[in-house]
Amino acid sequence: MSMRLDNLTFKGGVHVPDNKSMSSGKVIEKAREPKTVYISLQQHVGAPCEAIVKVGDKVKVGQKIGDSKAKVSAPVHSSVSGVVKSITKRYTTAGVKVDCIEIESDGLNEMDESIGKKAELDKLSKSEIIDIIRESGIVGLGGAGYPLHSKLITAEDCCAIGSSIETLILNGAECEPYLTCDHRIMLEHPDKVVFGLEVMMKYLDINEGYIAVENNKMDAIEALRNASKDKNIKVVSLKTKFPQGDSYRIVDAVTGKKVPKGGRCNDAKSSVSNVHTAYALAEAILENKPLYERVITVTGNGIKEPKNLLVKVGTTIGEIIEQCGGFNGKPGKIIAGGPMTGTALFSLDTPIVKATGGILVLTEEETRVEKVQSCIKCGKCVEVCPVYLEPLYIAAYALKDNYDAAERYDALACISCGSCSYICPSKRPLAEAISHAKYEIKARRK
Ligand code: SF4
Ligand code: SF4
């Protein structure tokens, strides 16, 4: 276990302009009540939910409207009070077309009776904690969207077979350029972030927890250190570098342990959750509040008034952008998430899901496509790859449709961080080509 507390990092990665100043100083604002929400029944990896309401039903804020018996799945809740209008397929910010429950808001914001009932952590058993987490529909809010109860149960199962989890890390790196929602959560709600970590520590019987934050957010580090004084929690600073927030890279930086290729954090006796997830967990325990809203960053030179907004799940990006003054000129590209790992959006009617951390609008000038040149074998893509791949070769084979060779060069180990494409002086679409190879390799295995 590393004993250093500052400037921790991993080998590889790239220094990307963070472009966070447009929104990092903006206090979280509550978004306007949406007129209509479209709540996806597939918010995360794992099994989709089935609707437990039907067209014409009246629902309240926080009422469960979809659930599944599958092990890896989390229920969904209504984010407004109103009437169910339809259950149809549409694209969400996750980039997939899935069943969504359309609810027209009555504007009354009537809360489900269960919300507001506080539980006392000291008196909760492990099974009660896991039930609250599951019933609250909490998923990883750092982008992956993995159901939290499934993650904790898997970590506990590792303990049961003697491979105990020794390190629990809250991920506050927020290394993706432009995004600042995690920063604002840590700054404005450090007590809840710390409390959420304490809940996970209690569940996993871990005595010491870590919160790891990039050192371009020193005010958040200070707030968290104050909130965790006299607790068994260490707040460590990380070098500002992409992809520092990738969970395997954060385990490496904090503990010095490497997650084996194809393995999971549990294999390095570690478990990682996002700070925003810890905040949602605190609200679930303290207020019995399910996850029906989250903070997102709306930013970029293509937006008139960048903001950090508390937005109800299922709100369309059109409604959200309108509250930020609309577009600054003609938008070149609208992205759900950040520029390195986000998903391009094609319609303003797209609703956000639980894992949507940001909406980034780039200008036409910023999205001008640069001419792709031949590879000059400079090796820069190899130097920056955090999983030690040779992107130039994998991409070259992928572009020739030689997926067997791409697989031999370990294409499936790529974490799609985009560092290789970013650094390439010849502007080769390396990450895109490798993603395509991964898709083809997986498709052939089915
Ligand atoms: S960074 Fe670009 S030019 Fe350099 S070796 Fe990699 S693919 Fe070739
Ligand atoms: S090959 Fe994959 S993991 Fe390596 S830098 Fe490129 S996108 Fe990132």
C-alpha cells in the first residue's frame, strides 16, 4: 500500500487541456421542472427492467416504475408526478434505442410517501443496507452505470472466499475535460460524500477508505479533508492526467497494485466507486431518496451559459440546453459526457439517463476534421497507452479488416480512453478503429 498522499499517478496517459473553468465556479442550480420525461428501462449494463406501470397510471416522484429480478439490474423510479403517456423505444444519451416510459408532468412535484424516512446507519444490518441500495436504484454515476448493490455484493463474495477487499476508493478524479459536476458535489456536499463512503466501508467491513481527487481541484480536496477529520478516511491528490479516473488506473495510483488484463478491481483487492454515487447513497440512507435526479454539467463554447444543473432523469437535452441560454451560434457537435469518452447526440429529444454526467456542445470550428496522414512510427501512441498496447498496429489491422491480428495484439484490452488518437501527430483515428475491432471480435465470438 502506497503511503504517499499527494500527486499519485499511473504510467502513460495524456495531459489534455481541462477546459473546466467555464463551469467549475458555477454553484449547482436546480433545473426547471421538465414538461415530459422519458425514463429508460435500461439505464446500465446488465438486464433491463420491466415496466410495472401502464399507460394512464398516475405516478408520484420517487415511485418505482420499473424493476427486474436479475442479479445485475437496478429499479427505475419516476422523476416527476404526472401521468404515464406511453412506453415506446427511443434513443437515450447512452446511445442505444431502448424502451422508455413517457410521463407527462402535472407540475405538482408530488412526492411518494416513502421519501424522507431517515435510517440510522449504526442500526442497519448489512442486508438492510444492501436492500436500501437496491431499492433506491443506485448505479455508478461516473459513467459506467453499474448497479451499486451488485458491485458491493460481488466485492463481499470475494471476501467470503478469502480474497478480501483491502482498499475502498472513492473516485473523485473527474479527469474527463470540461466536466465539473463531481467537483461541485465534493465542494458543496463533502459531508454526504464522506457519509456515502462510510456506508460502503461498513458493508464491506473495511476500516480505512480513500477519496482520490485530481490536483486541479484543491478546494474540493480541502473540503473533503475537513469533512473526514477524525475518521478513518484519507483524501489523496492525483496528478491531473487522462485517464486518471479510469478505475484500474486509480487503483494503480493509490495502491501501487495493477489490475491484471481482463481482470477486475477486486483482483487487486480493491473496490472503486464514484463520489457522486457515494452522494446518492448518502441521500438514500438519510432520506430514503431513490435515484431520480442527478447533477450534470452543461458546457462548451457552443453553450451560452454553462452550468452545473440538478436535473431529473428522463429530461430531454433540448429542455436542459434551453435553461442554459441555448446555443452559442450553430453547434458543431453535441456530446453526452466529455470529449474523450462521450457519445455524439443527433436529436434534442434525447433523454438523459442516470449515468449522464454532462452535455458538451462544441462549435463548428472546434469540430473541424483534420486531415489524416500516414503513420510516421513516432511511437507516441504506445507511450501514452495506459494498458501498454501498441495502438498503431491494432488500428492498422482493424482498418484492413484483419481482426484476428488485431486480437493477437490484444485489442480487447483497450479501455477506449482515446489517449492514442489525441496524441497522434498524424491525426489517425486509432481509438475509433480499435473500438470497431473490439466490436467485430466480440460479434464473432457469439
Ligand atoms: S502516434 Fe500516430 S504517427 Fe505516431 S506511431 Fe502512433 S499511429 Fe503512428
Ligand atoms: S489503445 Fe485503447 S487504451 Fe490504449 S490509448 Fe488507445 S484508446 Fe486508450
